[in-house]
Amino acid sequence: MVAIQEPLSALLAILLLLYLMKRWWSHQRYPPGPLSLPIIGGLWRIRFGIGLNERTINKMSKQYGNVYTLWLGDMPIVLLSGFETVKEGLIGHSEELSGKGSSPYVTFIKRGKGITFSNGDLWKQQRRFAVVTMRKLGTGRKSMESQIEVDAQKLVEIFACEKGQPFDPALPIINSVSNVTCNMLFGHRFPLEDENFKELVDSIEFITKFGGSLGHILFELFPWIMKRLPGPHMKVLERTKIMLSLGKKEILKHKEELSSHEPQDFIDYYLLHIEKKKDPTSTFDEDSLDDCISDLFIAGTHVSALFMQWAILLLTNRPDIQDKIIKEIDDVLGSSSICYEDHKQLPYTNAVFHEIMRYRFVVFMGIGRQTTKDVNIGRYFIPKETVVIPDMYDIFYDPQHWETPEEFNPNHFLDKDGNFITRKEFLLFGAGARACLGEHMGRMQHFLFLTSLLKAFHLQLPPGVKELSEETVVGMFLTPKPHKICAVPRESSS
């Protein structure tokens, strides 16, 4: 028996050695980073080291440099930190970083169609179509601005119904912001009390909060096990199906009505495009349309709504800055209505809005890319099909580029004469081939919604509350903690 055990032990030792050598050799191809342990990779550095928060990646870059590798099990993720490095990656190597990185979790809940998680010709065709169609629907034009103004005014009316009493602004904000996207996609809006809308919002919130959680990390490490176990990851799949089912209902309704009118919204244009493209190899079909709807809805709703929530929270905590905005609006515009072009005449207001976006960047990390070919960034070689994530948060807190990065300071966007200045470091909407295609619509929304609210209200702390928490809740996005504010009509506060 002993004679058998000894050769077996030797064989196991050799196999283990070969495994470790192969692992070491594969790791040598990538930039250095935290020590990668079997199974968990470099995640120990977060879980038992620096902790998971919005500064996690920044702390690691200080130790490992501006280009480093964090291993998620056996999957390498290369992170880029620092403005110059991120700029080199996203702009200097835009084509090489135009792929979209996948993972076991993404593969589990998405089909790889649509815009956000597609690649190659499919992605190029879907994105090009979305850009052209959004332009047809008025993005960047007065027609889109008029639609946003309608929803901004509805938000003012909802706030007014609270009569200056404490309330949670989150759901009204999400409803009003999402209705801009709904009108573009579906050709109609959802009332605040609509059950389908509430279910959609709950689904998006659950999916985004699951991102970055322990359950998410376990799924990425052990997908073959997690797929067979109950848990929140299964609820994410259910919630994803709820989102897609809403899209399918809208598509069916549009198919029944399309023959009776000219195209009015994104779904109309897409269905017409499917009819024209009879080629069986076309990437345009109803599944892709459904995925496009969910991609555009999350991008056009959740991120903009989070900006609005943070903006209202930060301004409520800073009545002095809020008063300066109100004074500038009153001095420049008086009682006249606001249009987007007015941002050029309101430098302080514009600077505050940009500082809100810098100070509370809502995405935990930049959007992951995948290399479409081998590429060199800085002095490091990065192989083809590697996931690359730019640390956008680090850019906005880099003391080399911002005078007081840890403070909320509108002067970051003003010159010595009080004129608004653009900053090349302000890469809020990304850069390169995967830059946000809704940037102009997002900027228009932010400006019109907030100025409309500040023309109507003073945003104040509830009685007995000294300050609202500005700590973030870390998930796929950085959300504020639940809170209440008072929207006091300006006439009654004078």
C-alpha cells in the first residue's frame, strides 16, 4: 500500500508544480498587481486589505502603479489609473479598446445583443443605428428640449404637492427623468403610480445593487455552482426578464399600430429597419431591439436620476452655494423661462453642476472594455481579449489636476474672472469608441431639471436635521443613502 501511495504523492506534487508554473507563466504576460491566490485571485487585497469603497481602485494604483492587473479568480482585469494613462487607453487606443468585456455573471443575465454588451459588427451596427435614430428623434435639438421641459415642469409640480414638508425625492426624480427616455423609446410616459413603472424601477434598482456584492463576486468565481443554487443572483435573472418583458409588450403594441402612422419613437424606427433588412445575416431583430431598449433605459434613466439625487442632496447641504445659483438665475433671466442655451449665460450655475458630477461621480469604476487585439499601454503589454477598466473616479480626485479634490469647490470650473472653463480631465461621459452616446441629452436633462427646481424652491434640511449624509452606498453605481428634504416654495420663504 505504501509502495502505491509514494508514486501517487509524487505524481500529485508534479501536477501541482506544473499547474503553478503554468499559472505563473500566464500571469507574466500581464502588468503586475496584487498577489493572485488560487481560486480567489487578487480579491483578498480588497476583502482583507483596503476594503470595498469608491477609493479602492485609487488606493491600489498608489501601490501598484497606473497600469496593474487584478485577478478575479483566473480572469485578469487590467486597471488604468491617472488621467494621462486613461486618456492614452481610451483615446490613443480607442479601436483596440472598443470591445466589451464579458464575465460569467454578464453572460448569465444578458444575451450579448443590443448595445452595451455586444461586440464586433453587431455592436457597430446597433450603436450606429441608435446614434442616427436618436438624432432623428431630436437629440440635441429644440424638439427634445421641449420634451425635457415638460418632464421638468411635472417634477416641479410633484415637489410642490409636498407643500414644503419632508419627503424622499428619489422616486419622483426617477419617474421624471425616466419619462424623458420612455418618451424617446416608447412614445409615451408613465404616471408615477403606474404599477409597471414601479416594477421596472424596482428591477433596475435590484440589478444595480447586486453588482459588486458578495453574491456577485461568488458568481464570478464559481459560476458552475452558483447557477444551481438559489439566491439573489437568481432574483437578478427574474428581474432582468421583467425588464425584457416590458420591452416585448411595447414592441408588440408598436407592431400592431405602426402601419397606421409614421415612425414616432425608437421602437417604430427599429421595426421599420427590421422590415427593410431582409438579409438573414442582419443583426437587427426583435431580441436585439429588446436588449437595446433595456440598455438605453438603464443608461438614460438610472445614471441621470442618480446625478439628480446627488445634486439635490449636495445643494441642500450647501445653502450658500444654492443661494448663489438662485441669485445668478434671477439676475440673468428674471422671470423668463429657461432653455438649455442659457447655460452659457450662467457660468456659476454651470460650474456647480459640473462640480456635482466630479465630486460624486456615480459609476463605481469606468465601464469595462475588452481589447480587440494586443496593445501596449505605457510600458506594459496587454494581450488580446483582456478586460480593461479605466478608473474614472481617480481622475476626478487627482490632486495633480484639481486644486482641492476632496472638497466640493465650483471654482474647479471657473477662471479668476468667474467665467466657466472646460476641463480636459472631465471625462464624465467617457471617451473613444465606447463613449456615452446620450451625452448631449444627459447634459440637457441635468441643466433643465435642476434650474427648474431652483427657480421654484429653496431646498432645505428637514426640521431637526443638521446635515444629510454624503456617504455612498457601493454597488454597480454609487448611490446616496435614503434621505428626505424639504422643497420650500421660494415665494413663501422670502
